Amino acid sequence: MGGWFVKKCERGPALEPGATFRNVRPGNLVETAKVLAVKADDQGIPHVRFDVTVDTASKIRLVEGRRILSLASFTQQFRERVPA
């Protein structure tokens, strides 16, 4: 992809397929996202395709399934990289 995409990724965590990220939400809900792919759409805007699960404070795991977010939204929401 273009140079602008590479520069954007250098400021944040690497988003290669298989990478796992976490977002802790209010109420101690933990969203875990596993990156499946990073691809640009028809307008050239990069998007992240990922699977997401939610773990609750009461130890219940919810499998939320596949999601797509723009690269900017994904890196804003999922800032913490965790071991796979």
C-alpha cells in the first residue's frame, strides 16, 4: 500500500494478521480483537477485519464474531497489544 499507510502504522502497534489487542470497557468488560486482515476499500481507506470476544467480570465469555473498522477507529479503540 501507499507510503501514508506505512507511516500511520509506524505510530501505532503493528497490525499484522494474528495480532491480538485488548480494550477494557466500563464495568470491567474486556474486548479482545484478533486481526484477520488489513485491506484498503475501493476509496483507498484502510480497514481492519477482526474477530472480537468479550469477557465479563463474572467470567462469562461472549463470542461477538467478525467486525470491520477503519484503521483509524481500530487503533483508537484497541490500543493495548496482548500476547496471542
